[in-house]
Amino acid sequence: MRNHYYYLLKLHLKNIKKSTNKQAFNFSTLAFSLLPSNDPYFSLPQLLLKRRQFANLLQALPFQANSISHYKRIQAQIIVSGFESSIFLTNILLNLCSRCGNLRDASKLFDEMPEKNLVSWSTMVSMYTQHGYNEKALFLFLGFRRSCNKSPNEYILASVIRACMQLGDGGDMGVQIHGFVFKSGFDQDVYVGTSLVDFYLKSGCIDEARLVFDDLKGKNAVTWTTMITGYVKSGKGEVALQLFRQRRETDVVPDRFVLSSVLSACSVLDFVQGGKQVHCHVLRRGEEMDVSVINVLIDFYSKSGKVKAAHRLFDEMVVRNVISWTTMIAGYMQNSFDRESMKLFSEMSRLGWKPDGFACTSVLTSCGSLEALDQGRQVHAYAIKANLDSDDFVTNGLIDMYAKCFSLIDARRAFDIMSEQNVVSYNAMIEGYSSQENLFEALDLFHNMRLRSLPPSLLTFVSLLGASAALCTIELSRQIHTLIIKFGVSLDLFVGSSLIDVYSKCSCVNDARFIFEEMNKKDIVVWNALFFGYTHSWKMKRP
């Protein structure tokens, strides 16, 4: 009989692995084989064997939504077979319901359990946390503390900490859980400790996170990655790099996440040597680099102005993904290698890859810089075909490209069909009108922008001042200057040089000199603008 059970189970599991869509299992055949025998002397080993067979069958099911009907049939066989009170099988069913996203059935199963163990509570708390029901997870944890005399395990505690983190305002509760963790003796558990580090980082308490991190005697790759990433996101790239060097003294091998975080820190700090050290570290390990790490390296070298190094890495890649192509296209664009950017975009499409919105935005910028209207139209056609024309970034890129290619009608058409324009959209259109000295259209858009309560940015004022300077309209220039003061835009190099330029061209040298004296920083453009003002004024005074 035992061989018969094994044969049926093996055959059934084989069918599960082969099926992909409907998974047509022969549950009726299996049911008869697993039903209790009429033999009054049915032995305990045979009952245990049947329970194990049910467990194996449940664990072999894929974690997909269409698996719900299958596990419900197996659950029916479990009840018919008299195993409905088995904590072991019910816990497996709870886990399966959770993985399939069937929270209602899981809650019903849990509530109907005559007896629950630590695994039952842990599974439910984890399920609620993973699916975003954080308050339910916390209430269930409190219920566990009241009704169960057993100590929690590391999985319950980590899930509760994560629930506090996801609540956003669960800071006080998180601190209380931290105190409970310490009292329960889990303060040195790496799983719980890493969750606490992540909780404090996400709550903006980086110093508390570092205290928990330093207190952990045992740290794994996830712990180091969490802390280093936290420093990078907090703008403390130097500390992130110091921590990465400190990690070298341990036996923890950095994974792709920590390497990506450190490279991001080097990129933000413009620390080329640090990025090269990370690159050398990866090469010294003698392992094949993960594609995500190479992508970050390409991005790092591109942002550091080392386009040749980025290109070399891209060419040497055995396996590429869409991000690889997009990162390299963006790298070319950011470093003004616009022809190379357009060429790589064409090659990407020719090889069957489907450029995403970011790739389209990058190459549209290159098309605009080269005034390559035909190529820009081709990208526009691809964006429509790929349903990317509704993406705000792509649409703003189209407006900017058409404006720079002096095709204002196409730019305005792209602007008007947007479901909702933002500041970037208005700036691109205003700059397009201003560059061709269409001041009235630019002012009309600016007026519309203010009616919609969209706050103008620095670029908005710079564009308007450029058009005003070209037409030498002093009254309008003074009004724009008043608005700049009203909106609290600081006199940085761009705004300052634009104001000096417009006052100089309108023969208001004293006003230009006043702006010049007010500026904290001055570059060659600012000096040249003032020199032009004096020269222009002198020429105007000559008989």
C-alpha cells in the first residue's frame, strides 16, 4: 500500500510541474488514495504518511492566483480525510493562501483553528505586513501576546517592525517594539537587527540606526547594504564609503546591492577614484559581474565624464538588458555625445529591443541639441506606437525637441494634447517661444501658468528675460524682476546674468551694476554681460 501512495504522489507532482495554465490535476484519483481506510487497525505510521503526502502536495503548488481552486480541492480532501485539526497542514495552507494573496481565506482558516502554534501566528502577522495591512498586523501581534504564552520568534518581530515602518507614523510603536526586542533577547539576532536598522533609517533617525548597527555582533550582507544605502540616500556619501571600507575587515562578501549603493555614493560625490576602487574590487573577486552592477558602473563613469570607460564596459557586456542600453544612451546625451546617443538608440531598435520612456527622453534631448527634426519625428512615431506618448517625461521631451528644432507648431500641439501640463511643460514651451522672440505667446503662457497656480521656476524667468532682452522692453523687464523678488528666486548665476543682460541692452547700466554687486558668485558670463552694458552705454552716448 505504501508503494501505491508514493507512486500516485510522484505521478501527481509530475503533472503539477508540467502544467502551466489550467493545471488539470486528477484530484478525484488522489482523493481515493488518501481517504482513511475502513480498516479499524489503520496504523499511526500510515496516518503520518498520509499527512506528509498532503503536505508535499500543497508545497508543490505554484504560488499563483490560479492555484486557489487547486488548494481548495486539496483542503476538501484534507477535511474528508479527518486532518482538518492538523496544525501542521493548516499552517501550510495559511502560507499558501498568503502567497496567493487570498487573505480572506487565510483569516477564516486562522480564526477556525482550534489550536495555534508559533508558526500560525508568525505566518499571519507576516501576511498582513507583506500585503500592507499594517494595523491588522500590529493588532494581531498584541493578540498573540495576550493569548499565547510562548515567546515570539525572529520572524514575528521582524514583520512587526516592518509594519511600524510602513505605517509612517508608527515611530513610537517602533521604539516600543525595539524595547521589547531587547527584553526578549533578540537584540543580537541579525534578522531582527537588520529590520530595526531599516526602520530607523526610513524614519529619518540615522544616528539611532547606526547605534543598532554598531551594536550587532553579527552582520550579514543585507545589514551592511541597508546601512550603506541609508547613508547614500541621506546625502552622506563620505560615511557610506567609510563603511564600505570598514566592511573589508569582515568576511562578509558585498552583494550587488551594496556595490550599487557605494557606486551611487561615488557618483554623487564625484569621487572617481572611489568608484574605480569599487570596480577593481569586483574584478579582483574574479567572478562574472552581475548585469545590474555593470549598469551602475556605466552610469557612474558617464556621470563622471569618463564616457570611453562607460562605452568600453557596455561593449564588453555579454548579457545586456533594457537598462544597459538606456543608461549608455543617457550617458552619451549627458556628455553631449549626441550623435552617438542617436546612433545607439537606432541600433537598440534595430536589434529588437524596445526602448523605454527614459531612453526616448534622452535621445529626444540629443535630437533637440543637434536640431535633428527628422530623427526627432521618428522617435515621436515610435513613442506613439509603443504607447509612450502619454508619459509626461516623453511629452516634455517632445515639446523641448520640437521647440529647439524651431517647429513651434508641433511643440504647441504636443503641449496642448497633454492631459495635464506641469511646470516642466510650460518652461519648455515658454523657452521655445522666447528663443524665437515670440514674446506675446510666451507671456500668454506665463499668464495661463499663474492662473493655474503653478509656481514658476528659475528657468521660467530666465526664458522670459531672454525674450525681453531681445526686444529691449524695459518696463516688462522690471515687472519680471519684481516677480523674481516676489517668488524668492535667489540671484544665482543664471538669473543674475540674465538680469544684467536685459538691463544692459535697455541702457540701464546702473541697474545692471546694482545686480552685479548683489551677486555672491560671478563667472565669465556675468562679467561679459556687464562689460557689454558699459560698452553699449558708451556707444549710445557718443555723438
